[in-house]
Amino acid sequence: MTERAMPGASVWEQRIFSLLQEHIQSEAAVQADYRELLERSTSASTKMLLGMILEDEARHHETLDRIARAVRSQMEREQIEGAVPPLDRGMREPGLESATKRFRAIEREDVRELRRLKREMREVRETTLWPLLLELMLIDGRKHQLILKFISDHQKPFLGVRVEQALAGPELGGADPRQ
């Protein structure tokens, strides 16, 4: 995506879009440096770890690009392919709440098991990658919990709607404050 002034876009939108574009360009340069280091390395373990970083950097680059497309879509008032979709706030999907609750419990248990396993591997932390890989999996598990909480929280109705109904009184379908 190329940076250009967008008529009708707010100053904030243009500034955010510009910052995203700058970060995307700097990420691309960093990715190239990582790739070069990986190609020069003769260590299998270093290559594996740098490969993992490159995978993350590629995902970050793609995510930033999708956010920039969403900002541009908002600025141009038209849908742009590949943009981060708008948040479906308060839309209830059948079964999603119970599924996210179940997955959150699974992720919590997984984090507990990984912590226990990592403690058992203290003896090999200076001679293997295993404890580091488990720590990275713990970070992923916490990230998964955060994503699932976000999904769960955004299945709930807007707080503002409930407040308005409460203020409306029972005659307009709101809550009776005396109860």
C-alpha cells in the first residue's frame, strides 16, 4: 500500500495510517536482516529460533498491513479487501459463549501443565531449547486466553443499552428501579 493524502480523512486517521505505513516498512527491513542472519548461521538451534522469529515477524507484518487497510477503508469510506473486519459488537452467535468458556478452561489447564513441565526441565535449561520452547508456548497460551476473553466479552450487549433501558423506566421496557 502506498502512502498518500486522503481528502476527507481526519487528521487522526491520516496520522495513524502514516505511522502504520512507517512501521510496516521498518518491519520489512528487520525481516530481511533476520533472514540474512538465519541464512548465514551454521547452528541448527539458532536457525530454528530465527525461523520462529521470522514466522512471528511475517504474521506481525500481515497484521499491520490488515490494520492499515482497515484505516484506509475507513478513510475512503469503502470496503478494502484484506482489511481487519469491523468489530461485531454485541452480536450473539449460538454456542460461541459456551465454546469460548470451554476453550478458556482448556487453555488455563494447558498453561498449568506447561508450567509444571517447564519446572521439571530445569536440569536441561543450559543444554537444550526445551525450556525456552515451553516458555514460548506459555506465552501463546496466555495470548489465546486473552483472545478468548475478548471474544467472550464482545458477545455481551453494550453496557450503554442496558443503562438506557434502566433509565427509561418500566413503562418503556426498562428496569423498575424499585425492584
